[in-house]
Amino acid sequence: MQRTVAGDTITTIRVEGNQRIEEGTIRSYMLVQPGDPYDADRIDRSLKTLYATGLFADVSISRDGSGLVVRVKENPIVNRIAFEGNHKLKDDALRSELQLRPRAVYTAALAQADRQRILDLYARRGRFAARVEPKIVDLGQNRVDVVFEITEGDTTLISRIAFVGNKAFSENRLKEVVGSRESAWWRFLSSSDTYDPDRVAYDKELLRRFYLKNGYADFEVTGAAAELAPDKSAFFLTYTVSEGERYRVSKVSVNSSLRNISSESLLSVLDMDSGDWYDGDSVERTTQALTDAVQSRGQPFVDVKPRVSRDREKHTIELVFDVTEGPRVYVERIDITGNTRTMDKVIRREFRLAEGDAFNAALLRRSRQRLQDLNYFNSVTLTPVPGSAPDRANINAQIEERATGELTIGGGYSTDSGALANFGIRERNLVGTGIDTGINALIAQKSSQIDLSVTDPYFLDRNLVAGIDVFRVTNDNQTTAEYSERRLGFSVRLGYEFSEHLRQAWAYSLVNRNVYDVQSSASLYVQEEKGTSLLSQIGQTLTLDYRDSRIDPRQGWVMRVGADFAGIGGDAHYLRTKLDGTYFVPLERYFGSNDWNIAISGGIGYLFTLGNNEKIIDRFFLGGDNLRGFQTGGAGPHAIPTPQYSGADSLGGRFIWTQSTEFRFPLPVSADLGLSGRVFVDIGALSQVNPVTVNGVQQPYTDDAAPRVGAGVGVSWKTPFGLINIDLAQAVVKKAYDQTQFFRFGFGTRF
């Protein structure tokens, strides 16, 4: 380049080396044009501007007399982007993270940035040892293929979790509190042993809540460090904690400033007493209980705030719950996102709040529980946000849908049915309408069943549950009563809700029943039942339900009153009445987990004969699910063998009552295994059989109404293939003729 004096005039600008990019486009990026004075600084900035466009791999500007020569080497165009070596992540998942695109300009900087994006994507899935190398394949004509060569490596698991500063609780106890887990062979179905920064942040909150629950009001997590091994094969997590002192509650009171609601009237709601260890969870429960109690008394706008006063010398805390009138806030709008399949109306009809209603946190929580009980969604998040005015609030409903279709092909074993195989197709949310439809077939050693069902939970978009079932069922009762039975028919159902907690369901059934394969040794009580009969029955069930969840209840209670009337045509004539209920006692306050609870259930039933004697298949039977330790139908009235009829058949009865107390708890193993245990005591009695008389002689039978008792332990295992239940039960109180069963096994089969 010849020597130039500042101030010389640039007469021409010539561009060389460009193939795709117009010369005018290149000149437009420059800060000097023909006729401008020569300025070395502006030319240097023009050079940098051309580089910054990302269009060129190389740029130079030189002087040719009074003109400038701009020489460029264009970056190639991306023809195709490919991936090699990826197995855990699909091409589409990787491609969506990239900035490079086909027919876009390739730059090395973009390729390196995309390489880091892919590494970050693998890191979020716990594969910190992954390696990515972008390679360029020159296709000529300034076009390239970009190939990302990927070595995924093994998942980087958490090798060790340690705690520093803990004195009150052992390291093993704190490991149970946090959600992160040390790697173990049995966690192959879980991701809890994969390092996740979000989970570590949540672990800090879990530790805080755990210590607050146990009285450590000054607790802090001062550090949470994750150290990656040099070979990137494992993580080491270390939580540093400051426990502080443990506090007791010195005094707890309520201060209500609401008209017509005194402080004394709310004292019964308190969940703690003076002298108790301070419990952060109990403070939250009490705050919520006070809010619900006030709102249930016609005061929708309420604000409950706990005041905590520490005495650090005495290590005590005084609690005052201030109950004041809250801001008057109304629901302005409910926005639903994430439901790509489920219709908005299916979600909105579960809300206990409507647009224009007074905002009520208790009803919002109930709405969330109802949506979760639909079992259509993986997660439901309802978040109140400010509306268009201070007295307006919007509710954002974030839905994550789950697959609701099921194709079931399975096999297994159950104590009642023996070896079994089943096939089923079910859709619980048909095309997003909430309609549940399916067909299921079960073939087993002792029973078989095929049924087709359709249920619309909001028939005609009204408060009506309508459904129909068509079924064919066979049962082999040879082990208890030496006969088999077959039922073929249909049932039409209709139900409705009176309120949030009270609902009623009606059903009409028309069933052809057949008692067959009666053994020659069977008693006359069974011999007389042989043949077909037609059942025409209408029934109703009234349910009062105060459980916290219909799917997985942990507290609350439910009671059902049912009645079945047979005699609208057909051969059977009876009125069968039933009353049963369950009360759940939560033990979270004592054990720190809602997996601990007691379920107390009971039931009573009576069959009134109307004219003709009832059939054996219409009676109640005791044993199995309703009385563990005894065979299904194995307890209660039995025929007494005679020289001619040797069968000691189980006959059922018209009057039954049962009671069960079950203590449920998590087993002392990793929660990832899905194991839970139970200890139970079952009590029940069955009686009242119409005697059979032949030639004036009553056939012998036993009809002892004395209670039977079974007790035992059980284990449930939630597997990806279904629920496995194992019960070991001993018949503690029984009669000599009762048929017992020590081991009970059931397998919900899907594979």
C-alpha cells in the first residue's frame, strides 16, 4: 500500500472475492464512500464492521492509488446439520437448541456456541462427561455440511452426600430429608441420584423446613457445594448448616380484629399448645386452618399473619396469630396454559372459583386438588397474579398433561384368581373431553371377565355423571362352595353432586346369572341353586366425602349409604342395604411425613328377602379383601357334611359387618423403591341363612354370628408395571369350618 496523506480523497472502492453478496451490500457496511477524505480510523472501523456481519471468513482493505480495494472471503452456506453418536437425545431435541440452520451462513463462532449448547443440554441430563466436536464437510461451491460428533459418556451420578455443622441429627437422617440421593444400583428407575442444580436448591429448602419443624427456628443452610470429580465421573455434594438452638412454644394465642368473630371462638383451631417444641409446619397449618375457619363463617376477605417473638436466652417462642380483614380482591380472569389436548371446559368445570367471585385461597387449593384427582395431568400449578386493578386478581393455571390412553397386555398371579392374563384398551380423556371409555378382558384360572364401559363425568355439560357397562363375568368357587357362576348383562349409571362433599349415584342392572358345574358332593344348599336366573335391579349410593384426595387420601373421611332393589321384573326379589366408611388419621405431625397414617374403616350390610328366598349369589360373603387371614368367601355360614352330601360349602349370609384398622408407614429403605408397609387387624361377622328342608328334615348348617379376627402385616410395591401387594395374615379368631389363608398376593399386571 502506498503512502497516503490524511485528507486525500477516496475516488473509488473496488470489491473483490464476493460470490453471493452484492458489491453494493458490502459497500453499505463501510463507513467511507467515494468522495470521502481518506481516514485510517474510519477504514479500520469499516474492516471491523465487515467482520462483525458474520458473512466473511476474511476481509482486507488496501490502497490502490486514490482508490480502495476490499478483498473478501465469504463464509460458506450451511447445507445440512447432522449428529453422530447421540443415543440418549434425539436429533430433534438437539437441533432445537442450535443457532446454526440450513441455508444460513456458517461461522466458526456459531459452531462453537452450538457445541456448548449441546454440552449444556447433556449436563442438564446428568451427562457431564459428554464430548462434542463440530466437523465441517466441504461440498464445493462454498457450501458445507456441519456434523456434530458426540460421545455421550456415562451419566454423572452423585457419589457422596455430606453435611457439615449438623449436631442434632445424624448425616444418615439428613440424607433422608433431601431429595438428592447417593447413587445405588436400585435407583435405575429414578433420577434422584443425578446431579441437578435445581434439586440442590430445593434441598436447601427441605432442610430448612425440616429443622423448623423440629424447633430450630434459627436454622440456616450456609452453603451447598457440588464438586465434580476430575474425570467427571461423579459429584460430591456438601451441605453446610448452622442449626442454632431448639425452641419451645411459651405461649400461643389468637388476636382477631374481625367483627362478629372473637379470638376465643378460634382457639379450638390451634394446632399447638404451650410447651410444645416449635414447629414451622404447624404454624403454616394453623395459619391455613384459621383462614379456612374464618372464610367458612362468611368472611371471604381475611388475612392471618403469625407473629413470632423469640426469647433467645430461654430458648422459647411466643406465637400470636393476628386475624384481620384482608384486601377485597375478586377474580378477574382465569388463564389456562399447557393443555394442548384437554379442552378448556374440562379444566374450568373443576374450579371452585369463577371469574367475578371473591378470591378464596381455600377454594383455589381445592380446585387444584380436583384437577389432580382427574389423573389427566402430571402437574397442576395455580398461581394468583395481580389483575388490572388493585382489587382484581388473575389465576394462571399451568397444566402439564400426561398420556391418558392405556394399552394393557399383562400376566401375573393373584391369590383369588390364580394365574392370569389380561388385555385392555382404555382412554380416560377421550379426545380431551374427559370421557372415560375402555374395554378390558381378564382370563384366569379361577375367573374370567370382559367388560366394555363408557363414562361421561359431565353428561350434556351438566352436573351429571352418566355411564354404561356391558360385561360377562365367570367365577370358579369350587374351593369354597363347589360351584361356578356366570353373569352376563349390562348396567346404566347416572350420578350427580349436591355439593362439594355430597354426591349420589344411581344404577340399573339387567343380568342373566347361571350357577353351573355344581359338584355331586355339594350340599343341598348349593344343589338347589343350580340353573339360570334373571336379575333386574336398581340401586343407589349416597356418598359423603371429606377426604383430602379421592385418588390417594391421607386424611379426612368418607361414608357411603347404598341400597339395591331387585324385583322390577326378573327372578330375584330382595332389598340389599349397605353402610360403610373410612376415617384417615394423619400422623405427619409425629413422624414428619404424610406417608404415615392410620385408616379405620367399617361396614354393615343386610339383605331383606321379598317373597322368594334369595339366591346364594345374592348374599354377602366374608373373607379375602374384607377379612384378611381367610379365603375369599371362606368365613361365615357353612353347610355341614352328610353321608349323602359331603360338601362343607360356604353359603354366604344376609347380615354382614366388618371393621379394619390399618397402620400405614414407609419402609426404612430408599423412597425411590416405592415400598410401603402396613400392620392391620380385620374383624368381621356373617350370619343368617335360610335353612333348606327336605321331606320335613332341615339340612344341617352352621350359622354362628360370632366375630372372626385376622391380623397381619403387608407390603405394597409401586413398580412401573403395576402395584404389587403382599399380605401375611393369621386367622386369630376363627371357627373350625372356616377356610383360612395365610399368604395373600396380588399383582397389578402391565408389561
